Amino acid sequence: MKDAKDVLRIVGMILLGVFVFTVGVPLVLKVAGLTFGIISVLIGLAVLLIKVAVVLAIGYLVLVGIRALLR
């Protein structure tokens, strides 16, 4: 009887592991995908901010150059 109890306990643990694996893996992948999406959006915003800063710097240099020529 003790052996049957141990076998049922082991089978129960295996079934619980399979359940956690089938439910947990897609959930973790979905969260990872969401995280990668957020990271890609943040990287896109950083690139856009750098582009705006470069345009403003070029505009400022042009303005300062025109001002220097007019003096």
C-alpha cells in the first residue's frame, strides 16, 4: 500500500509539472513578447529624440552662422 501511495504521489507531481509547463510557458513567452515590445518602443523613442536633437543642433548652427555673417 505504501508503494502505491508513493507511485500516486510521483504521478501527481509529474502531472502537476506538465500542467505548469503547458500553462506557464505560453504565459512567460507572452510576457517576454510584451517586454520586448516595450523595449523596442523605448529604443524607437530614443532614436527619435536623437534625430530631433541633431536637427535642432544643425538649425542652431545655421542660425549662429547667419548671425555671424550679418555682423
